[in-house]
Amino acid sequence: MNRRRLIETAGAGSILGLGGCFYEERETALESKPYPELPERRTPESVVGFVEEYETVTQHNRLLSIHEDPEWGSLESIDIACNAVFDGETASGSYALTLCGGSVTTSHWTADRPPAAFDVAAYRVTETRVQRVTASRVGRNAIESRIGREDGYSLLCVNFDDVEHDLTVVVTDPAASGDEPILEASHTIDGEAGIERRLERTEATEYDITVTLDGETRATVDGGRQQSVGATVYVVDGDLETGTISEIP
């Protein structure tokens, strides 16, 4: 008896929704996939296409590895769809965020959902390398679809260095008369790790964000555009680079 086990969809309470185009894999040849080569020219379009394909291969190979355990039953098919959003370019590289959804079919009718639900993955792409960091959700456990919703604001902090860093983030409402922050949180982020926090739109419609790295204020992010759905903070070579998520693909 076949049973289809659903993996969490890409709109599960995070930065990316299910709209727009996806890189899709719908195959039954269950072998490990080779990773794509870096794009010859880094443009927003080429980086997004590369990241979508790279993430699809990553998740495909991860699922193959999971199902080497007989407990899961024999794996018959993998169905994965990934989408990405471009998050800016600096002298040090191009940034993109991606999320996947999909399902697997196995012969084990008693199996539950696979572990390690998909989280947001942040990518840094340069001329010579690609870095991938998974950002885990902090302080928000409810799973809600972002489709058609405008009440969420995501704050993503990603450490691309191989050493841990201390990050303090203060979020304020520039339209408020008082100085009381909406959020003041400190995190020690391991090497090549990330966190995602969500703020409710009922708290403010505009946000200013100040980030302290290892005890020194390094960046102020003006997230005041009402059409913005979030802000990103990237730690690269002991410094900060920032971005503003302006749309959901």
C-alpha cells in the first residue's frame, strides 16, 4: 500500500510564499543529483535560477539519505518545488532566499512525515563559491500561510562566517512618539547558522532596525517602506551587510 507523506509547503509562516514560478522536480529516477555550476554572469535572474536548482538538488539528496533507513519504507518518488527571491548584491556577493515544498511516496504505509521540515535557506553567491545557510524560526511556532496576508514582518539574521557571533537587534517604530522598542533581542549565532523572527503588523507598519555585532553597532536598517515584508542581516567576514525584502515571489 502506498502512502503519500506531505512535506511542509513553502508558505508555512515564513518569508517566501507559494506564488510565482518554481524550479520543480517531478521524477521517479531516484539517484543522487549533481549540483549546478555557478552562473557565468551574476544577475538577479541567473542567481535566482541557480539558487532554486541548487536548493532542489540539496533537498532531493537529503531525502535520499533519509530514506536509506529501512524504517521509512522503500522510496518510490520525490516531488519537490523550490522558489527563490533575490535579496541584493554587494561587492562581496549576491544574496537570495529560498524555500521548498513537496512530497515523497513510499511503500511504508505506517510512516509519518519526514523529520527536519524545510526552513528558509539563505544563499551567498560569488564568482568562485556558493554558501548556503538554513535559518531556523525563533519565537514563532505556529504554522500559517502567508498567501494573501499582510500582517507579518520577517527579520532574518544569517551568519556566513565559520565562527559564532553575538548579535543584538533592536526594532523600533519610527512613527511612535516613545522610545520603547518593539523588539530587543540578543542571540549568539553559531558559525554558518541563521535565525528568523516574525513581528506582527499590528505592532507597527514601519520598522527601524539597529544591529550590534560582537558589542559594536555596525548597521541601521531602514525598514520603513510599508510594502516591505522583512529585513535581512548577513554576517560576512566579521562585518554586516543588509537587505530589505520588498516582495513575495
